[in-house]
Amino acid sequence: SPISVPPLFFSFLVPPSLTVPRGKSPLVAREGDTVELECLVSGKPKPIILWSRSDKEAPMPDGSMQMESYDGVLRIVNVSREMTGSYRCQTSQYNGFNVKPREAVVELIVQCE
């Protein structure tokens, strides 16, 4: 049976917002570094963040097309030059909100030694 939610509950919902912290894009790293791409997410409840490459064809560093993050941080260990490019963070489908997914883009530049 569906859980009934007291009407008051809805007044505490806050639509999500997504921003890239100052100085975090473009992010310049050297090959072999560990980098953390960051999107600040706010909202109640906090949405899951989906990371993908802006270039739709390019897979994520782990080989998947999309990675989930609960804190808005995408951690890449041992970056390589192929990982240079734009990474898109966006809010996943939002519970009960008919809100278009918010998105932001972080540029990663990987320099070789």
C-alpha cells in the first residue's frame, strides 16, 4: 500500500540547483593524477547526480556511458590524455517534481608529462 505523506511535507521540497564551484573548471591535471570533478548540488531531497561525457560517443573513464554520484563529485584515478574533454553533470529524475534535469559542464584538461 502506498505510504501516505502528510501535506505539510511538500512545503519542504526544494527544486534542485546545480553549479560548478569557482576555479573548478577548467580543471588541469597531469597524466596519472587523481582528479575530482565537482558539481555543487542543492535541493531537498538531494537528487542523485549523473555524470556523462558531453561528447555522447565517449565513454566515462570506467568504460560506462554514465556514472552516478551522491555528493556531486566524480573521482577519476590515474587520468590519461584520452580523458580530456567536457563532462556533464545533471540531476537525475526528480521525485515528484516535474523539473527539467538541471545540468552543468566541467572541462578537464589532462597534460602529458
